[in-house]
Amino acid sequence: MKKLLVLAAIVLAAVSCSSSRDSVLKVYNWSDYIDETVLGEFEQWYKDQTGEEIKVVYQTFDVNEIMLSKIEKGHEDFDVICPSDYVIERMLNEGLLIPLDFASLPDSINYIANNRSPYIEGIFRDINPDINANDYSVAYMWGTTGLIYNPAYVTDEEAASWGVIANPKFKDRVLIKDAPRDVYGPVLIYLKRQELQDGTVTLQDLMYDSSDASIAAVEDFLKGAKENVLGWEADFGKDQMTKGRGVLSLNWSGDAVWAIDEAAAVGVDLKYVVPEEGSTVWCDGWVIPKYAQNVKAATYFINFMCRPDIAIRNMEETGYVSANGAAQVLESQIDEELEPIDLSYFFGPEATAVRVNPVLYPPKEVIDRCALEHDWGEDTEKLLAMWSRVKGDNADATTYVILVCAALILVGALISARRSKNRKARRRTR
């Protein structure tokens, strides 16, 4: 009995020591969205800088709303999380974020101030006109929404407009992301193209437009295009494009690079374009939620993620584009075989003619016709209801058979491709 009591005391002491939140950093991030070797390096770096031990407890999520619910309703004590733009906006509006105090960092290791992209800083400032989101968040990865297409079947002229989605020429050959917010924005931009051209509305106006009339118009367009839709997909679309089953895919720029690279390896030519009517940009960022218990370590961690070499490694691992504006990040992406483009909007005045992949870093003329999506608050339910109706109308028995068979056949290839290419399978479910 005495031995059991001693053993229990030892266990309790160990639990007590291990549960000290001063030495634990709880990070909550998207699946496959970091080079996990940097976590151990951060632990050593933190000790070198502060003299204090830290252990990173790393957890992942696949849906923004699951993460948000844990903070909003569960009051979970994550120290650092990585929500998407519209969730940052919602959390900011609801007082769920702690201001970032990077002034507390020694100047010699402050990687934030000199590495912010002016473009990303600008769009974060626009998230809330009354509260500067840059004071509460630091952007991590970003990209555009556009069309991946096979030029053997879809001409450049056809792909230059979102209207191509409804072209009967492409019956059963179009793939659309199962991401209602990322589909709604581009379609509404297409439907309002004349008003945009006339100047009676702006892209920002449309990003806030949750009116019944606009939701109905987008629903009608998507239902009219339903015979073209091969599938509403979360991750298999880019693979379907490389296999030639689809010829057109509404997708994200990071997935486009993956698809283009994979297709080239098997002799298939794919392209990516942001249609001329305009589109959306998206951005994920690091924040410290209200119920965090280790704000100091969280601040150091976000700062460490902005160190240029760490940002580059995370880019290479995930396949997505760092929002970091450091010169070293730009240099890592230079490809002398590409045509020069003006990226001064993103990297500053020295980047007026740099040879970088325009899919990852679009030229300014493309970015000028893109806007950041915004949170709709309670109106989000209207969007989700519309999306359910659209997919329900299109989900006949044949569609289910095709998708299930395709999923079973491709699952092995997808797992292999993820491991070999280390590309992130993002779920931007809204």
C-alpha cells in the first residue's frame, strides 16, 4: 500500500509538472500546413532566446468552423491558431483575439516589422474599418481563386471568363470546389460584371453582398451549369484534371501549381487563370485567441514563423505561398526561365521586374481585380442553405456512382501524391 501511495505521488507530481502552461505551447493549425521539423527547432530557439524550456503541443483541424467552435463555445486554451481570413474577421468582431505585442521582442530577433508584405498588410487593414487586424494577426499563406483548365479542350479565350463553367460544350467535364464561399464570390462577380464595369458597384461591395437577390442569382447560375459538373470536390479535383477526366476546375492557386506539375510529369498540359471579370483572394493567419494561457511563447512562435528561412521551408513543404514579404522569400522563388513581372505591390519597389511563377504571385493587374472575402455573420446560414440546394439538385445516382468509384480508385494515388509532393489538402469549407 505504501508503495502504491509513493507511486501515485510520483505520477501526480509528473502530471503537475507536465501541465505547467508556462512550459507548454498549444498550437492549432490546418492539417499538412507546416514543415513539422520546425516545431522542434522552435523549442530550441525559444530556449536560446529566453533561457526557458518550451514544449509544443501540436494539433490540427480540417474545417474552420470546427476550430472556431472549440474557441467560441468550448473556450479551449490554444495559444496559437491559424484561421482563414473571414474567421479572423469574425473572431476580431467578437472580441476573441488578443492583441499581438511584438514590441516585447528584442529588435535583433523581431522578424515581423521588416518582413510584412505591403499588399497583405493592406488587405488585413481592410478586414475591419474600425480595428486594424494587423494588430491582432500575422498572415501565413495566401492565394487566389481561379480556373485550372486543359488547353487541349478549353481555349484561353473561353477560360478568360467565369461564364465558361456554364458552357454546354463542357458537359460532365467541370469540377467545382465544395467550398460555397469560394464559389459564390467569383460567380457573383461574373453576374455583376456590367455593374463593376460601370462603376455602380465595387469588388468590396460584392464581398459583403449577402442579399436574397444575389444569393438567388448565384443559385440560378449554378443550377443552370449543373449538367456540366463532374463533381463538387474537396481534394480530388486536381487529380481528376491530371488524369484528363476533367477539363476545367474552379480551384485555388496552390492546388493549381500541384496539378500543373503533376500533369506535366505525365505529358498533360494544364494552365491556371484568374478570369477577367475578377475573383477573390484568400489568406490564413496566425492569431492568439482569447483563452490562450501562454501568450509569451505564442508571440515568439508567430515571430519565428516569420523568419525568412522558416517561411521558405513551410512553403516548400505545403506547396502554398507564404504571405511573408522578405527579400529572401522572393529570391527563393526566382526562376530565370520565366518572364519578368511586376511584384512591387507585394515585395516593395525593388521587385518591379522579377522572374517568378505568376500562378503563385499574380501580376498587379491581376491582383487589382481581386478582393478579400468577408464574414457574413448570421447570413452565412443563407449561403450554406443555397449551397445545399444546388448540390442536392445535381447529386443524382449516376453522380454518386462516378464519385464513389473515382474516390476508391484514386485514394492510393492521392496518398502517394501527397507524400511525394507534400502538398496541402485544404478544406476551406464555409
